[in-house]
Amino acid sequence: MSGARTAEMVIGGVDKGLMFGGKVLEAAGGSTFGVENPATGEVLCEVADATPADAMAALDAAVAAQRSWAATPPRERAEILRRTYELLMARIDEIALLITLEMGKSLAESRSEVIYSAEFFRWFGEEAVRINGSWKINEAGTGRILVTHQPVGTALLITPWNVPLAMPARKVAAAAAAGCTMIVKPAPQTPLTMLMLASLLAEAGLPPGVLNVIPTTSASAATRPLMEDRRLRKISFTGSTEVGRILLRQAAQNVMRTSMELGGNAPFIVCADADLDAAVEGAMVAKMRNIGEACIAANRFYVHAGVAEEFTERLTARMSRLRVGNGTDPGTDVGPLIDAAQRDKVAMLVGDAVDRGARIRTGGAVPGGAGYFYPPTVLRDVARDSRIVKEEIFGPVAAVQTFTTDDEAIHAANDTEFGLVGYLFTRDIERAIRLSERLESGMVGLNRGYISDPSAPFGGIKQSGTGREGGDTGIDEYLDTKYIAVNVAGP
Ligand code: ADP
């Protein structure tokens, strides 16, 4: 079977309508939009384009299913999530290909994303049967305090294009485990992966109405009426800080529960005493995973002046060996960026840094031909006032600066409105703890470049957001605490 034929079959196998109430539907008025392959610029297929009326119908379906889903035994919810994990793993090749086709990353990276996503279903399946409460005597001894947790209710989940399976997976798995029904609005660049996930969840036994999917090119118009509807009780969003602010303002109207995974500007600090092999390895992962299109991507490299040249040289050697190409080609390490706008933004940031004195050690030039490719690039002597230091790059560019004291490194690292993750490489245990504690971020990669883990609380502080996904507290984002005061007069 040829690769092209397989791609056609995978795309052909996805339901391309709106999904709600357990049905696959056309959009009101029948409009559709094209999904592009960023490696070729070709349209893969057309998908139904939800209108605000469609979004409201999805909300109706989710609200109608809320009571019975909340009342579904936790073990039953857990089993559905476990079966979803198994289905994802069983169909890993097909799903990985779909991710690569619509998002661009290499097949190897897409496979890792499927595994990472599947693990959220397994993790939250395990969490579904461990929603604990407590029971205690009040201080006066005159009553009992019974604490229990209940599903928040219907949730709107809005996801970005860069990790099109894992971003919805960590929201959907947590919401379903808690007993919430939901409406998912995937990014218009990558709706197919979410539609595929929805059909797997249905196959795993998720009842109609619990999960409703509304692909749309009018995100703001379609979601605003939902945000204004008092039946919607929760918004979980992953995307830019700018859009997060809009949604937080909208959520304020009905005092809705919110979880926000917003932008990042991760510092990557290499101290003079770091294990340079580990630092370079960590840099490759933290920078190049997902083609640099990740909110946790290392954005600013701060390397101690004493090791900066050696670190840069080794990083440059590794970066220049990476093979850029169509993600479906087996030899590809680095696929295309998502679209022309993203590629042009990366080129602009590099141009600005060079104008301010940065030197290009490798990469730095947009290749000709089809697709939105940008080469792995290393910049040295990046000036502190460069735009690349202040803005999320979302591309395969490592911008290296130097420092001489720990204070200087921490001050520079924290000099941003973002606070998602920081990476730190040092062999000194005390320095490691001290600097990890001083980093203003929700997460720290200490001597490692890979921090994503379903059993860890993922999330940021400052303008990188609120709430945590995964870990022991991930399910709490979809639960309300209820306290029942019980009168017990006398012994
Ligand atoms: P990115 O720059 O990565 O595309 P965005 O924050 O623009 O990040 O988009 C993330 C998600 O938010 C996408 O699904 C997008 O369609 C959606 N989105 C964008 N603007 C709005 C909005 N005003 N209201 C609701 N959703 C939005």
C-alpha cells in the first residue's frame, strides 16, 4: 500500500461533520472549510463549519446529557476512558499519520503525541474512581463536616493546533472522569484529529451528548453565545494569552470556573557547572520538540559566559544535522511550521535579532518551494532588547545569550509577563534548589528538557495562566467542593 493511498484512507475514514448528541451533522446552511497540509499547502479535505446556532445546539445536547453522565457510576466512566486508551494505542499508526498530515510534525513525534494523549485517558480513568471527600467533627463538637465533590457541569474546551490530540485529550479525559459533559472547539487548522478522537470515544462507549465537537472558522462568534449562557459552567482554554484574556472577561459575566493554559517564554539556563552533554540533549528536546511550536518550548537560552561558546558549538552541530522535510517522509526530523503567517513571524523575529547584532550560527534562511518550512537555527550574541527575547518564537530557533552571575540569570529569566516553565542545568544541588525556587514559573525542568507527564500538574503562573492539567489535582479543575453541615447535638 503506498503512503499516499494510506493518507487518503485515513482522511477518508474521519467523520467531517459537527458531532453532537451522538450524531454527525452538517453545519446550518451547509458551509464547510478546507484543512490544509502545511508540508504541501494542499487542501486535505473539507470539514463542516459550525455557526453560532450550531454551537447552541451542541450546548443543548451537552446540558441534556449532564445529569445522567454525572450519575453514571465512576467505574463505568473509568472503563470508557480505559477503552479509549486502548483504542488510541491500537490505532496509533493511523492517528499519528492524521496528526502529521494536518499539523506537520514528523511521524515519530506524532506517535509520541498519541502515546502521551492515550496516557491521559488511562490516568484520568484511574482518577475517576478516586474522587474523595472527608468527614470530620466541627470545632465546637456540635456537628459534623461532610465534604464531597461534584462535577462542575457542562464545560467548553477550546484547543490550539500545535498538539491537536494531546491538548483536547487532557481536557476531555479530566472532564469525563469528573462527570462533566462538554463542547470541544478544536483549532480550525487541525480539526480532523479531534473528530477522530470523538469517534474513538463513542466507540469506547461514551454516551451521546457527553462530548460534542464544533469545528469552526468563526471561533469568537460561535463561542460567545455559549459563554453568555448560564448553563455553561466551565471554560478550559489552551492558546494565546491574548485570547485567554478575552475569554476570562467573558467568563466573568456568569462567574464561570476557568482553566487557562496560555503563552510561555521559557528561559533555559545553563550554569558553568552544568553537565554540558545533558544540557545540549535537554536543549534539543526543549527547543525542537514539536518543531518549537510549543508553549513550553525553550525560548531564551541563558548560558554562563564560561561555557557559552562550547554549548553553542555543540548545539549548532546537533541542530544543523537535523533533516527538514515533509513529516510523512521516514527520514524527517523537522516538519513544516503550521502556516505562512507562522513562518513569516519566525523569519521576522530572526531578522530583528540580527539587525540588533545577533550572529547566525546555523539556519536563518527561508527555503524556496511549497510548504511552510523554516530551518533549525541557532543565534548567538542576541541583544536583550530583541523581540525574539520578549515574544514566543513558536519555531525552531535557539536564541543564545550569556550571563556571569546566578542573580543576573534569574533576573533575566524572570523578566517577562509569562511564567509557564523554566529549564535549569547545574550539577550543584544547592544551586539547583535555590534557582528552581526563584524561577517564576509553574514548572521547572531541572537537568532535563522534557517535562510533560500525565501524572504531573502542568500549568503556569503570571500571564501563562491558571489551573493545572494532569497530576493529582487535574480532576479538581472539573469538580466543585460541597460541604454539608450535619447537626449532631450532644454525645
Ligand atoms: P494560536 O495563536 O496558537 O492559534 P489562539 O489563542 O489564537 O492561538 O487560538 C487558540 C484557540 O482559540 C483556537 O481554537 C482558536 O480558534 C480559538 N480562538 C481564537 N480566538 C478566539 C475567541 N475570540 N474566542 C474563542 N476562541 C478563540
